Amino acid sequence: MTTLVRVGIISNMKASLIARTRIVYSTHAFAELVLWRVPSPLAGSAHEFKYRLAYVVDSVCVVRYDNEVGKGDHRHFGASETSYKFSTSERLVADFQKDIKRWNDENSHS
């Protein structure tokens, strides 16, 4: 049996934190947004940002936008994962907020 181990190394790259915030929506729901500027695009992305935006309800991440090295820009909505076309950090946050509203509307959370 062979075990696949994935290791990512970013050497000599200085990332600058642009934003890190947590927004509490209720006693059972919060969002966390983290955005860095990187000196060169991550593998799979064509822009200078590394990001993770997560909406957590009852200790479960139900909406997430991120760009893993090699995987590129993508979003998770419930159990599904789809690619995401990044244009600007402002559009990213707007799309994330739209998905939070959609999740809440479809799942009776507010």
C-alpha cells in the first residue's frame, strides 16, 4: 500500500497580510476572512492574492472561498466544490456575502 503525501513549500516568499477579520452573525454562526498579498501568483491562480473566506454554522464550515496552491481559485457551498473566477478582492467579498445570504435563506439560518 502506498501513501501519498503532499507537501507545499513556499520559500523566499514574503506574504503581506491585508485583512483578517471575524464577523459574528449569531451565537451559532460566524465568518472569517483572511487575505494576503503575495509577491507572485500561487500555482493555479493568476493574481497576487492568497485568501480564505469561511462561513461556519454550528461548528461546520458551510461556505468557503480559497485558493490552495496547485488547486487555484475555488468555492465550497455545502458539500459541492466549484471553480471560482477571481477578479478583485472586493468582488470576492461580495460573492462570499451573497453565498452566505443564499445559505441562510436555503437553510433557515439568520
